[in-house]
Amino acid sequence: MAETLSDAVARRRTFAIIAHPDAGKTTLTEKLLLFGGAIQLAGEVKAKKDRIQTRSDWMKIERERGISVVTSVMTFEYGDHVFNLLDTPGHEDFADDTYRTLTAVDAAVMVLDAARGIEPRTLKLFEVCRLRDIPIITFVNKLDRESRNPFEILDEIEEKLALDTAPITWPIGLGKNFSGTYHLKHNTVRRSDADVEPIAVNGPEADNVAGLLPEYQREAFIEEVNLAREACRPFDMESFREGHLTPVYFGSALRNFGVRDLIEAIGDWAPVPRAQEGDSRKVEATEEKMTSFVFKIQANMDPNHRDRIAFVRVCSGRLQRGMKAKLVRTGKQISLTAPQFFFARNRITADEAVAGDVVGIPNHGTLRIGDTLTEGEDILFRGVPNFAPEILRRVRLSDAMKAKKLREALQQMAEEGVVQLFSPEDGSPAIVGVVGALQLDVLKERLKMEYTLPVDFEISRFSICRWISSDTKGEVDKFIAAHRGDIARDLDDDPVYLAQHQFGLNYEAERWKDIRFTAVKDYQ
Ligand code: G4P
């Protein structure tokens, strides 16, 4: 019998991993996929990161720098659940990409290095999750190495993130004596992830728990477990779902400890696909009619085909191959002839996707970040953010004959979210804006490779960019008229004020009290 929509939705868990670089995100991803049967051999994701000719490093710059620039999605099944893992670029210069991806998940796994605890990028990404009320499951990694005491790590999470912690498992030994994970509540143990099912035991003193440790460490371990049970907070579902509490797991992704505990936790606790806030109403995940939004555009994933894929998060209904959908921004119908699911290595054609799933839709520039697709309803999902760029540059072209081609190329890159493009009101050449400097390198490389446009960047006299709006009618027009040389339009024709420095921005904000100067704009 075909699965009902609500059963299919209830099986989905859509999440991302947030981590400071080197904490073990890639290794953990690989193990999740391995245990989920999506890849055959450990090492494939790693190889992807380090070596040539894989889907995610189609670009030379990625290969040279060994960083993963693009965001991708990986689907795997484990037990009764279907997991959609949305990968995010680790490098902070691509932070806006990561933030957009976080709009498409229902939960996040925070990976910490057991010796380093909370690091700067963990903190930043955590703050984004908190803003969006994304529940977080913590995985403390690298327990097989010299690490901090688990209580110290819990304290640090509580203090630095103002987040309650509830340890669910406890490490049996640390460093070279790390011998497994003990479930504090269930009284079960996994000596490694080779134990597919946890083994029931009589308590921490049991031979198959404390007995795994050298004799001199047993007593201390039993005391720790008892203390953890008495002194630590119990898990509370409501508090977790509201983002106030994180369940904590311990393990070693590299040595196969704690990964199965974590997958089960995501299955058991991470929320089912959430209802999505539209501009006119809230859309429930189990509604029959399909709705979805684009959170990411990626071009040229396959260098042999110049293609452009829009990553779409399904919010409700069934997105079916061959169906027609309304692109609400333009009111036009588009045909979803070849939606794709992404497994670790392959793309396969998707017949049907439900809420929580992420599907790739090949297109030639019809779809933009933030677009909503529906079966006819005029509703817009908001909240895919656009961050004010921190670096503004003019693009200098050596061959003036190619100005038109450059304009088109920049427009396409801006639609993909690689850069932001601003057209000054006074008719001067366009300004590109990025959040991190590496994005400029990506732009330069891609203009050269894909459009044969060698370019350089010139410092612009502006350093700050803010969207302007007002509740007072006519105020924005007045402001624009008074600052014509410092106004530009973004891709959607919305006006921005360009300031030379913070002082200038503060001065104008002081003088124009009815104007809002904002650093974040929701798409649409
Ligand atoms: P990232 O994606 O978060 O940047 O981290 P990644 O998985 O690449 O891991 C960073 C380094 O930490 C890698 O070592 C990886 O092997 C190691 N690592 C990950 N998980 C564990 C763990 O549980 N225990 C230990 N001991 N190490 C772990 P590397 O030396 O940078 O790379 P490689 O030479 O091993 O490929």
C-alpha cells in the first residue's frame, strides 16, 4: 500500500551539521552516510574534500584551497527514518550560504572537538540557530584523543551558549582508554558502532561497562556516571524543541563511537518537518497541496553540462516529477520535468518528494533564491536572508567591448547568490558586494572559466551598504532624491544607501529618523 502523506512526512528528519572547522564535520558526515548505507566505503566524503573530480569540487579554487564552497544535500535512511542532511560550507567567507541553508532545516547537530570545546565559528552558527529556534543536538567528538573532562565540556556549553545541557550518553573512559558509550537512562552500552543494537547492562559497575576500563579507572567512572545522573538536567522535549536545552552525546567519528547513538537521537527527537510561515498564513507540512521554496542556487555542478540547479525545500504536499508549479514571484507556471534527489555520490531523478525533502530543480535562470513554488496559491515564504555585504568592489574589465556580457554574467551570479549586485542610481558601473573575501576569488575564477571574462576588482569609495525603507509615505523617495550619488538598486530593484564609512551612516541615520537602514533583507 502506498504510504500516506502524513506517514511519509513523519519519517523525515531534515538537519544540518554546524561546527568550527576541524571539529570533525566531514568525518561525521561520512559515518552517517556509511551507517545509513548511502556510501559503501568510509573515505569517500573525505576524498571528496581532498581530491579532484568529485561533484562538489567542480571548481579549481575549491581544489586548490581544499575547502568545500558549495552546499549540497545528502539523503540516507536509517531504521524507519529518512534523513536529509544539508551540508554547509565550513569557511566563514561563505557564511551567507550557510545561513540560507539553515533556513531549510528543522534541526542541527553541533559538533564539538572534545579538547577545544566551543570555538568562534561554533558560537556564530549557534546564534543563527537560536534566532531561528532550531533545536540542537550536541555531539562531542574526538573522545579518543586527549580531551577535557565531560563535565567541563557541559559547563562550557551552558556558560558560553546560555544553553541547558542534558547528557544522554556518557563516555566509558577517555583518550586511549575510550571504550564505548553508556546510555545514562536506558542502562545500555555500545562498545563501538559495530554494536548495531545497544546492549542492556546492569549498571555502570557491570563487567561489560566499567569492566571495559583498566582497573584503576573503574571507580572514578562509576562515580562520574552517578554524578551525571544526579546532578545533570534530565532531557526535556519541550525545552529542546524550543531551543533552550541540548541533549549531549559523546563519541569519536573517526574511531566509530557514538555515531549510531547520534543517528537514533536525530530520529527520535529531531522534529518532523515544521509548518512554514508564509506571508498570508502558516502552511502545515501535511497539507495536500505542494508548496516549496528555493534556498540555494548552484551552477555548473557538472562541468560537462552547463546547468543550474535550484535547491528547493518542500514545505507541504507532494512534489512530483512532471508536475506544473506556479512561480509566485512572476505568476508563471513552470514544469518540474526532472527534479533530482541527491545521494552521496549520485543524483537520481526523483519521482516524488514530501515536506522536509530537498530536491534539485534544473533550470536556466528561471528560479531565484527565495522563490516560492506552489500549486496555484499566491503565498510567499519569507525568511531566506540576504546579508548586507561587508566588501564592496567595482569590477574592472580589460576589454570594454564585453561590458554587456559582463552585466549578464554578474546578473546570473547575483541570482545564484554568489555575489550581490548593486546598480548605482547615477548610472555609474555596477558594484558587487560580498560577505567574505574568498567570494571575490570565486567570482573572478568563475567569470574567467565560465564566461571567458578576465576581470579585476577596484576598491569602491563605499564600504557600507544598507537597505532603506520607511513607514512614512514618500520618505524613501525624498531620501533618494537628496542622496542620488549614494543610492543603488539591488537585484529586486530595492534601494540601498551606500556609505563611505560608519560615521557617515550614523550621521544620516541621525538626520533621517523615519528611514530604516537594515543590514539584513529577506529575499522577495
Ligand atoms: P571538518 O570537516 O570539521 O573540518 O573536520 P574533519 O572531519 O575533516 O576532521 C578534521 C581532522 O580531525 C581530520 O584529521 C580528522 O581525521 C580528525 N578527526 C575527526 N574526527 C575525529 C575523531 O573522532 N578522533 C580523532 N582522533 N580525529 C578525528 P586530519 O589530520 O586533518 O585529516 P586526515 O589526515 O586524517 O585526513
